[in-house]
Amino acid sequence: MARKLPNKKLQAIDITDIDLALKMLNQYLDTPDIKPLITVLETLKTEPQNEVFQEQVINVFDELGSLQGAALTYAPYLNIFVSDDPFGD
């Protein structure tokens, strides 16, 4: 199920932080399961304030399942895409 933007946290997405997240994910989580996240982050990097691209990152991150923890370990910047309400209430 698609989630909406967690608003305030995403207002100031920084390309430098996206670059670092991409570098760390590529270096430490080089697995096919993480490729969709890398693809949407590369897209977001082209227009960081684009809400459609931000929502794509959120949705792909949600679909990572158990890999979410590993992604956050190596790219803690992704925390801005984590839901403020983990139970969806």
C-alpha cells in the first residue's frame, strides 16, 4: 500500500546526502534486492523536492521488508523516509 509523504521531514532533501546514501548502499549492500531503492534514489537526486519521486522512495523503501534495517545501517539518511507512524494508524 502506498504511503503519503511524512511532510516536514522531506522539505529539505540534500543531494549530497543522497549521494552518500547511494555510495554506501552500493558499497555495502550490493544485492539485487536493493537495486529498486538505488534506482529511485538516483531518480530523486535529479529533483530532490519532487514529491512524486519522494513518494516512490518511500514506497520502495517500505517494500524492502527485512532489508530496511540494513539499508538504514549503511545509509542512515534514509531515516527521513521512514514513517512517523509505523503501524499506519
